[in-house]
Amino acid sequence: MWIIVYFVLTTLETISLFIYNLLQVSSPQEQVWMQYSTERLGILAVLLLVCVIFIFLTIQAFRSKPAKHIYMEKALASQNCLWLMMSLSLFASIALSYLLIQSDAFFGDYLAIYRNLRPVIFWLLLVCLQTFFFVFTWYCVHFSEKPQADVPALQISEMSIVLAVFAAGLLLKFIFVLPNGYGMLKDVGETKYLYMLQYFNEGIFLHSATTFTTHYPPLYPLSLMAVYSVRDYAYESIKLINALAASSLVFPVYFLARRFFERKTSLAVIIVTSLIPFQFLLPIRLLSENLYFPLLLLAVYLVFTQPEDIHFRFPWDCLTGFVLGLLYLTRYISLALIPFLMLVWWLKPFNGQHAVFRISGQKVLYALLVLFLAGITFLPWVNIGLENNLPISQMLGFGIAANTNPAQLTLVNLVKWVAFYGAYFILLAAPVLNLLGIALGSFRLKDLADEKNRWILTVMILVLAFGLAIVRHSWRADYNLELPKRLMGRYVIYFVPVFILTAFLARGSFLKGKYRNLADFLLRFELFPFLLIVISYLLVIKGSLLPVNSDFIHPLISIDGYYIKLLGPYFFLLLAVLYTGSNLLLWFGKQGFLKFTLAGLVVYYLVGQPAYMQLMASEQSAQQMGKIALDAMLEKNSDAGEPLSYEILLPAELSRDELDDAAWTIFIRHPLSQWEVGRYLPEKIDKLSADVGIILLPLSDAQNSLKGDFDQVTINSDYYALQFIDSSVQQKD
């Protein structure tokens, strides 16, 4: 099945590329046959041949039973062959990406050929990344170290189920999430990513990098480069790629879960992972967390486990170093995390030796290899900065939270931020805090040969790593000088699935004999966790224990915390049901613990999502105006058969920021038309400088000021009038 999926996807992508090229007519002076140039005919011929090959392979895969895929599985049975395929895929991806970010001058006389081949290069890049993903998954299933104890080995057939969860999560986003994203949400970071994306696509970034466009590292905007070729729908393409990346989180989470659990429990973990607030809120935003989340958990998987055959530890660690470098190329916070991830790497057995503190020359060399590969991966970014005369500190990420005031760097403030983030970690773990406590109670530091103990220590190390990084950030940030202004909850969203996975260890860790009676057990793992959560809630959500800003938990920044805030009293009711039910099922040894916990977590993470998504929609009134205007532009262009120019007139009472939000909503979609956005004034009707004027006003205002017919549209339950003005005719419906 895994092989079939690969060939079906690749075949569909190749056919789509062939059809796209078939629809591209060459300029009259270049045409040699059927409106195509020589280069276009060559591309079509090659793509047709590739289509035929992939169609043949797909048909063969469907005709044969899985057991008879001998000719394919022989190639996939060799670890050397698999590592060769993965290496070639990655090297080809790097080379193709390098081509795509070059300026026109780089290609010289071959520029026309490059422009014709650009869609093919994007297709090749997609196929290379896709090949790496499928081969890497195959390798992890068949050749990674087998789980300990009585956990059954991972089977390739299970990946069909994981793929189904991935597809279901994607479908959920298509139906409920992506339609609610209209444009950027007042975030300077999104603007910077958009400019980086534009500069990379135009081939000017390498020689025009500034402190503004290097405030964030480049991998996330690079991953979106193809969207700028989709004129009028670039933002929809961004949301699609974000949705794919966010949904892919289930793969590394499943690999990690199968280290400790059988298939059903691991499936429960990824189902819940598909429903956390991140999945409903981040895919509609131009933010690197969409890529960083799955990449981080992939890095955790790589540093935590290893291939079963120690002879292939070298390529595994090379890949580990490469992924750590990619982490750094995605978010600068990774610089603070890499030493801790290396500590996790050091804790795992080396060549069969479980002694953690035993230092061997070979192990040190392998550690240096990982760090060297991470550095080499990140080095091109530093080189871009140096070539543009930017300080190396800027390229390493030291510009983040660089603006500070010595008056705020006090021990008291430091303790405050430790308390704030400690409480926030507790709230992240709230729905499973009782189970997490049981799992942590079984931890034995002296027995790190047990993979479960090593995992719990890994989680502790990661909490410490992120905790140190975010406490330092908020402690130093100048906007927190007078009063704690905002808690950067977005920096620790990654722990929700980690805590959920760890909490499921409680079922195997629970020992009834450790407790005097049921009351003793409930006191420890029901009342005490509940007390911690109440204190954390008062400190962080309500701001009752220490003075904080009114939007300390901001809906666009601390999404998990704001989700809890939206739940209100139902938050505590849901926790009471979850804790009581799971604790009693554990104590009495009843069947149904997994089903109850899964159902409870699904309800917990879904019950507040409609309110949150409604809130997000209400925050995007100006963005919805921009989207309505853009849709009107596309409709007019379709009627005219060519891109027209537009002057978009919005309600006069809109603020400058709201007008900018509407304009950014159009700009991010990279429209073919020329356009401008301004406030509606009656005298502007006779002075249109564009082909068409688009007027969007509240219905009550429109009835008094607009002449002629208009369409009626709805924005957040308010009615608006939409009218077109043709500049050649003073007013045209």
C-alpha cells in the first residue's frame, strides 16, 4: 500500500504538470508547431514519457498483490540502497532550491529556457522531497531499532492507518479551518515572511538581504516559494502548504508513540494530536510554526532512536545533524535547543553500550559529526549575511529580544517569568496532568537502559531547554518593562502532543500497591493536580496573583492558553470528568481506559474550537473586506477576459491599520491586476484612475449614498453593499 500511494501521488503530480504545460502557449515568434516553441515541445515530450512510465508503474503496483512486489521490495530491502535514495533526494532538493532563488542575471543567455523549465523544477523538487519522505518512512518501519519489552514491532501496513488520520486531519482543515483564513492578522512577523518570500521568488534576496528580511531565518519562506507562481491565489496556496505541514505532525508523533505503545494507543495519540488548537488556528497564518512543529518532533525522533544495525549509525547521525541545521534555519530559538537535543542524543545507547557517562573517542567523534553537519547546513545563511555586510550576530538570531532595559533585568522579574511559564506548562498539560504525574512517578534515573525512563528524561530536558529560552526572551523584551505585557505561548505549543504521549505511559506505569488506598491515590493524582491547575489558572489566565496586562494571554500568541480562557468554567468541569474517569478506571483495573481517555480528550479539544474560530473570524473584518474585493476583481477579470485595474473604496470610518489589513489581504494573493485601496468619498466616483471602481459599504450607508443597484454581502453577521463603477461610464451596475 505504501508503494502504491507513492506511485499514485507522483503520477497525478506528473499528469498535472503535463496538462499545465499543455495549456501554456508560446509567443508567436517562438512557435514552430501547434502554438508551441521548440523548448515547450521538448518539455511536453519528456513529461509525456515520464507520465507513461509512472502510469505503468502504478498499474503494475495495483495489479500485483503486496506479497508479489518482489522487484520493488528487493530494491527497498537494502539499507545502502535506501540511504543512497534519501541522500540523492536531499542533495537534488538543495540543488533545485538553489536554482530557484537565483536572479535572472545568473542564467544569462539561458534565461528563457529556465523560465520555461521553472514549473518542471518545482515539480522535481516536490518529487525529491516526496521520495525522501516515503523512503525515510519505509526505512524507519523496517530498519529502525525495535521497541523494548512487549511492544510489537512497527509494520508498514500501519502507515496506511496513519495516512488515513493525516488525510482526515487535512479534510477537517479544508472544511472548517482554511475557509476562515482571509489574510494576515496584524503580525509584523507575517509581513517579514511575506517580503522574504517575495524577494526569494524574484531572485533578489541573495544580494539584497537587510536586517528587516533576515530578522527570521529563511527555511519557512523558502518552503512556500512555489505559491508565488499561483497568481491571484497565492494565499490559498500558502494555507494549503501550511495545512499539509501541520497535518504531517502525525507521522513523527506516531513513530515516537510506537516506541512505547501498541498500534491502538499510538493511534489514539495521533488522533488527539490532529485536534489540538494548533491544528485549527496556525495553518491560516504565515508563521514558521507550521513547518517547525513537525520538523522539531522529527528531530526529537532522530536524536532519541537509531537504526537497528549499528553499522548505519553514521548516515543516521548525518541526517540528524542535517535536520538540526534545518531547525536552526526555521527558528532562531533552535540555537538554544540544539545543546539539549545533543544531550538527548548522548543518552541513547551507542554501539550497544547503555552507560551514559562512559566517554569513548568514537562517540565524541559522532557527536562532533552531528554538530558539524548542523553547522554546515546553517552556514549558507551566515554567508548571505556576510555578503550583504550584515553582522554575524544578526544572522545567528541574536537580534531577537535584543532591545532591553537594565531596569527590568532583576531577580524579582526573573522569578516572575519562571512562575508564569511554569504555570503555562502546567496548563498545557492540564487535560492529562493526573496521568502525567503517574508516569513521572515511575521514572528511574538510574535505569536509562529502559526506553520509557529515557523518554521521560528527554521530556524533562526539552521542557528545561524551552523554558530557559522563553524565560530569557520575555525577561529581556523591552515591551515587558512596565508590566508583563504578553506571554509567548506560541513558543511552547510543541509540548501538547509530547505531554499527551507521555501521559499514556501511565497505564503501564500504574502500580496499585504503591498507594495506601483509593483516597490516597485520588489525593495525589486528582486533588493535587487540580490544585496546581487552579493556581496556574489564577496566575496566567485570570491575572489574579500577579499584575499583568489585560491581553497577557493573547488569542493570536498563546493559543492553548486562550483556548482554556474561552472554555471558562467548562474547563474545570471537563478536567474533573477526565481525572475522575481515568483515575477510577486505572484503580479498579477496568477495561475501557483507552477509549474513555481518547473520547475525553477529543471532547476537550473540540468543544471550544467553534468559539475560537468565530473569534478569529471576528478579528478579520477588514481582511474579509479585502477578500470580497479580490473576489470581485477576479469576477470582473473573468468577464473582461483580461486583468483590469481597480480602485477599491472601503468605509470611511476604517482606521489606517484596517485599510492596511484589507490591502495586505489582496497583496498576499499576488493578483495579476493593478489595484489600490482607499476610503470611500462620494467625490471619488467621478475621479476614478482605474478601469473599475469597487465600493464596499455598510448596507445602511449604501442605501443613502449609492446610486443604482448593488449586491449584498455579509461580514461577521453585518450586511454590506458591493457595487462596481466602470470608469468609462460614470456608474455601471
